[in-house]
Amino acid sequence: MHLVHVRLNDINRHVESDFSSFLMSCAVEEEHLEHVVVHEGPPPTLGLFLTAGSVEQAQRAADAVVRRALDSHPELAPGTVEFCRTPLVAPPSYEQLLAVQFPGGGLLMTPPDQDSSER
């Protein structure tokens, strides 16, 4: 599953959260669109979740779906795509790496139960 963010420009009206169902209807099966989240903005940003085979395929499909939606919705016709990209995901944190190296110990050790004799 890939998350692709698409930011829109030149939208002259408020993009409603139910715009997600309209976007879903603009996708074809081969684009593998599974879910849409609308961040109303300004500017509005769309989060498209796709089960494409690669990041590049997901970005191309998301771009195609959004452009198709803009072209077919008269009130959004002046709108354009500012960007279409996948967000960077941060690598595991230092604490997560420690937990793998030293399970149950070190900085991530759970404190003793205050109601027991483990004090």
C-alpha cells in the first residue's frame, strides 16, 4: 500500500470531505485506488492510498485520478495539481533499534510495578 499526497492549486471553492467518494468514482480498477482522505486546506491536499506495484506506479495513478476528477467536475475545472508525491517515511528511531538489540532491557525497560515487592 502506498500513500500519495496530491496538493491542488487554484480551487475557487471549499473542497468538501465527501469529495473523497467522488475521487473514488473517478478511478479505474487498474489504478488500484483503495481509500482517499481529503485535507481541506487551504490549499486542499488529498491523500490517496493505492495498492500499486511500485511507488512510481502509485504516483502516476494518483495523478491520473486527480486530473480526471478535476477535468470532470465543473466547479474544480480551474484547479491544477501543484504536486503529487509520496511522503518520506522516517527510519526506525534509536529506541526502536535498541529494543531489537536489547529486548526487555536498557532504556526501554518497563518500570517495576509500584504495588509489588519489585521496588
